[in-house]
Amino acid sequence: MRITCAALVGFWLAAGLAGSLRAQRAVVTLSSVFHAGPSQQSATVLYLNPGDTLDLLAPTPTNHYYHGRLSGGPEGWVYANRVQVITSSVSTSTVVTASVSPLQWGDSIKAWSKPRPVELDTGACVAVGKGKNGAHVDSATNLRKNRVDVPAAYHAVPIAAVLALPWQGLPRRRYSWTTADSAAVAEHEGAPIMIEGYLGGAREEQEEATNCELTTSDWHDWHVWLVPTDTAGKAGDRRNAVVVETTPRVRATHPRWAIDSLLAAHTQGRRVRISGWLMFDPDHPDQVGNTRGTTWEIHPITRIELWGGGGGTWMDLDLAH
């Protein structure tokens, strides 16, 4: 299974901003041609991918084209209907997001499509997982963790939006949930999202029921912490981290993913973009405020990108070697 080039579909809102604005940007939502001038007939500078960010050089389009500069790259013109403008203040130590209350994002996430998970049983491990000595496992959560379908598109949200989602008060196993508990989680769970941040660390987990207690590295999840700022990443401050995890079934389709690459990105303080399925993991409420900021995760990860490719762009980890 191969990850397709994902369109970035964000619900960026720029109305009602408080304070002075220092920059205006646009996020590419559809694959586009970056032209030398404001027309389709102008020479091609390069091709833009969903998720590329432009610093706008003028606040309004000319001939339906925005004039901008690719972050760390050349100037050019892009058709206005293929980008989403965001107005925001800029800081080199924080991820730039639209000035929208994190609570407002919850309503947007509720409205997004949430495809039914596609799971994969293998000869080594069934998708519902298997506990030691026949121990009862949380099959409903494991089926979410072990999904293998890849989104056709992702919604870009800030880390703060994930941290603001409600998580308190649910039993640690889904089989103990009430119908109302399940309905409340289902309002947000299963949305395909993309978040940017910095790594607060990464490690290979050990055997667990999700992966049938198998002991080999290829059957262990990678536990990764995504934090809002480079300062938190360098300090290993995970109190406001969103946990994001790679899983054996998805990782099998990404042979070039390496945990050493993530550890290097952490050491270097590189900005990272993680895409995958929004999932509620009820098993770790005791960690919130210490090694995570919420029990909501991206699990499984379906795409990993590092900032700093040729010309200052996002570079897919599959192509980073």
C-alpha cells in the first residue's frame, strides 16, 4: 500500500483576530504550478505540493493569482483557488497556525468525514490483538490502532486543537464504556489529520496486547512525542505533547522509515509534520500532564515529513535517504 499525495484541507478562519498582524501566509491545498507571473501562460518556476506554505507578498490576488514566496525558496504566482490564506503572527520558535480558538476546532472535526477503519489480520497477529495467557484485551481500541487504510486527504490542525479535545472521565477499556461514552468519542475519532511540531523524543515500545505480545522489533509500535515548540522539544518537555505512533502493519509499507531518523530530527530540532488517523487511547489518563497533554493521539501514523528538503520544503521520510 502506498501513501498518495495528500491534499491539505484546512478549516482556517481569519476573522475576529485580536492584536496587530505581522504576516500573511497561504497554504497550498491542491497540487499547483508556481508561475513566474500572474497567468497560466507564464513560465513554470516549480510545482507546489499540498501543504507547502507561501509568504504572501501582496494581500490580494492579481488576475486571480496570489504573489508569494515559498518558505525558504523562490517567488512566484499561484492560482488563488488552489490555496487557503491564513493570517497569523509569526514566531520562529512556534508552529504558525491560524488564530482560531482551539475549542472551535472541535466543532470542525465533528463535521469531517470519518471512514470506517480497514483492519488487517496477519498470520502472526490478528487485528483485535491477543493478551498474555488469554488475558482479555480491549479489542475495540486495538482495531482502531491496527487499521491499515490510508486517507486520501488530511485536515491540517494545530497541536492546540488536539489538546483541547475532551478526554477526561472515561473507563480505560472500551468494553466498559456506555453508549453515550462511545458516541462522545465518535464525534472526533477517525478524522484524518495533519499536525506540525517538534519531536520531544521517540522510542520503540516493547511487546503489547495490541500486537499479540510479539517480541520482535518489527512487531513493536514506535512511540513518538510531538510538542508545540522547538524549546520544548530540545528540553524533552512532554507535558503538552501529542503522542503519535507508527504501527507494524503500516510501517511494513514504509521500509525507509527508521527510528534513528526520528531521533536525529529530535536532536537537530527539525520541524516535523505528522499525518494519520485521530484516535482516542483510553489507557493512559495517568500520563496526562506529565508525558503527554491528552489521551488523543495520531494512531496510526500514515505519513511523516521533515522540514528542510531541497530549497526549504517538506521532505517525505520515505524519500529522505
